[in-house]
Amino acid sequence: MDLFEKKGFAHLATIMPDGGPQVTPVWVEFESGSVLVNSAKGRQKDVNMRERPKVALSIQDPDNPYRYLEVRGTVVGITEEGGDAHIDRLAKKYLGVETYPYRREGEVRVIYRILPDKFSTYG
């Protein structure tokens, strides 16, 4: 679980309307037994998680590429409340800056709470 403390990107797999996978690198954190992911409303992963909440993600150790954590779970919460503050907190962790620098005008940030069903590790 220490991989959540590192700057390793997670690769989030969601399910497309046709049943196929869609994978996106994302910033993550682990809080109160759940994985938190942040995205902008309307992106493909946003649509997929709202309509099909089963997801999987893997985090590769940035210090040892042969070590990783896989999480399979269900999106159990979606909220815009605190979304901007959350992406700023992730920007601090991953970029070392106080404010998320890639915000687009009119963008609505969303937090997704993923309840893990299964953890797998290697390395």
C-alpha cells in the first residue's frame, strides 16, 4: 500500500459502452479504505464510471518497475464537492506545486471514490 504514497501514476481501466476497455493514466490517493481519483466532468472515464462503475487500476512502483499493485473495485461515490481542492492536493503530491496548472476554463473537477474488491501485488 506504500505505492499510494509515491508519485507513481495509476493506470485506470474503465468499461466503454461496447464492453471494451478504456485505460487512462491518473493521479491517485488512498483515503479511509478507498482509492480516490480526480477527473474533469464529461471526459470518457467520467462517462464510463458513471454508467459502468466496475473499474481496475494498477500502480507501478517508480523506484522498481517490476513491483506493482493492482486494485479491482467499484465506484461508490462521485462528487464535484471538493473537486478543485482535491486536484490541487494531487498536484502538490505529483508536481510539487500548490495549484493544478492544467485547469481548463469552465472545467468541473470530480472526485471518484473506488471501494476495492480485490488487491493484487507483485514484487
